[in-house]
Amino acid sequence: MGNSSSKVGFISEPPKKHAYFSFMKVKSNKNKEFGNEFCKTKKQLHLWSERSNERSNMSETRNRHGNKCEEKFRTRFDPRITARYDIKALIGRGSFSHVVRVEHRYTHQPFAIKLLEVGKHKGQDTCHVELGILRRVHHANIIRLVEVFETPHRVYLVLELATGGELLDRVVSRGFFTERDATKALVMVSRGLSYIHALGVIHRDLKPENLLYYHPGQDSRLIITDFGLACWSRKSQMVECDVRTLCGTPEYLAPEMVAGRTYGCEVDMWALGVISYIVLSGSMPFEQRSQPRLFKAILRGNYSFHGQPWSSISNQAKDFIERLLSVKPEQRMTAEQALKHPWLLNMAACSSNKNLHRPISQNLHQRASRASNYSSSSRSVPESRSVVSSRSQSRLDSGQLARIRCQHSVAVYA
């Protein structure tokens, strides 16, 4: 199939340590042997858990076994890749994909290589859409495709490597966080969404884990990653997927997606509203112990601004969230409208400069504790939230979902 035709150049920023990269998640039991041959790494912790100790342990494990893993796994990579890149560590694994950290042999710059298995029909379809989207996008707030290597059974995507950590990690680690800080992050996400929506791309799995800072510095750009579930909207001329598919992470799903209706870029704006709520409070707008209750809450648009730190948050910020968490998609702000909202446009100039770090951190830790207790008492809940991003947690059967949709769709869309 040939070599890359989409090389966009190398990154000028210096390499950083402790890189983390979100990876494609598609439900399957295939490809286990492939991952076992690389090396064993610890599973991702829950989104709301403390991660510093785990990451330190992972780093030590990689350093200790890195050379052994590299030699053992090197033969599984296309010679064109190993001639150009040193394989360093496995940093992510999906059913049809593996993500490894690599270093360019000559520039010594770090990158991530996402290896997609395309031997099966489903893997081919997913890879085709993701690759097509990544080849089209080029924006400061979108993950950048550097080059592509293709073989009859595998596709290797060389991507820029984000080393600055996830959005919420930055919020917690700073020790000081205000509404103005929140607007800086949300402006960058909105710019990225505005760009991909103009191209007709729907991300479909927008969440804090998929928003990564490029480097640890305060001036780092925030980038949207993981287009494994992305698709073209019907408004584009490249419709490659069914825009009625229920996919993504349950807590971030828009009402029209839950209801099984045709949807568009508005589902990403709903997810942006959920993210905005989390960034400002450390809690979820829609949180239930069971998925049927969660979906009912989403369909009804049941959320509130009660508890801390909402009493200290401006009305402009709340209005921004309300205009995104509108049950009717046609009433939701677009990304362009979000960028023109007074709260983002003025960078929260009229908001208080109160430090929200303590209540945000407390709410995040409380949710982590609840989730940990619930996971330990229920075998049906996946151990890692990353698995949930492509399939639902304790998944509803089709009959349950149909009943929920039937009960609420008339009232919601009347």
C-alpha cells in the first residue's frame, strides 16, 4: 500500500518526560497475543483518581524493562519505522490498536505511533475514517498527524506526543484555579471544535481525558486527541458512518444520541457543556449509579448548580453552561457562538478571582472514592474508564434502551 503521503513536519518544541496519549477503543477480544508480546504495563487509573504515584511506578517499570521490551517488540514493526524511530514504550492499547512512545533517531524528538490492525473488516472501516479525518485536519488545538506508514494488515500513524498531562490533572496540580483559568482552556477547546465542525467532523468522544496539554509549561496549547470514534456529519460530503450510532462515554452523551435520533456536531457542544461544568466544580452534571437512571437524567436535562463551589461562580459562567446543556440541539450554542459568549470573549473579566481549587479537588476525590467503592462491589463495571469511551458502562440491553427512549423522547423533542 506504500509509504506516507501526509507528512506535515516535525515539532519544534522540546521533548518532555511522562507522556500520555489517548488511544482508540473498540470492543473486541482480538489481538491479545500482540499486546502480550510487548510488555506488561499497569492499567490506567480512573479519571478522578490520584495518578502521580501510579505514573511514577509506570515510569520506573518502563525504564527497567524498556530495553528488553524494545528488542522483543522491534521485529513486529515495519522496517521503515524502526529505521527512523526508536521504539521506547507501550503507552496505550485498544482492541484494534496499540500506541507506543518513540523517539526519532536523528532529531531525538518524541512522538507517538498508533498502530492500527486492519486485517478485519471492522478494523478497516474504523481505520479508514480516522485516517481520513487526521489527514484533513491541521490546527493548533487538534492532535497532529506527522506521517503514515501502511502495510496490507497494519497502518502506523505517527502523531505528535502530548506530554503536559490531561486537562483535569493541570487543574488539580496548579493549586490555584479561577474562572479566568477555566476560560483559557475552554477557548482552546472551542477553537478546535470550531475548526473540525467547519470541516464536517464530529468527534463523538469529547471528554477531559482526551484534552491534553502539549507540554508542562504554563503557555502550553491544549489539544483535542483521540479521533478513534470520530465521523463525518451528514452536512459534509464525506459521510462515512451512521450518525445514529450510540457511542462515546455515557456521562457525556447528548440527549439526541441517547434517544437514537440522527445527530450532528451539536453532540460535541453538549459534551463541552459537561466538561465546562466539571472544570468549574469537579463534579458531574449528570451522575447516577445505574445507566438507565443516567440516561433518563440526560434526556430530561436534569442538573443543578447546587453545592460548592457554585455559589462563588458567576452568572455568566452558568449561562455559558446552560446554553450548551440545552436538551434541544437546535437551541445549543455552536462552537463559533461559544467563542463569542461574553464569558469566554472577556475571559471572565466580570467574574470573581476566587480560588476554586479546593472545592474542585474535594469533589474530584469524593467522586473517585465513590467510583472505587462501586467498582469493587460490582463485577459488571470495567476496571478502567478508558474502556468505557467506546462502549457503555454496565451496558443496557436493547430492550431497556428502547423503553427509556420511548418514555422520554416525545416529551424531550416536542
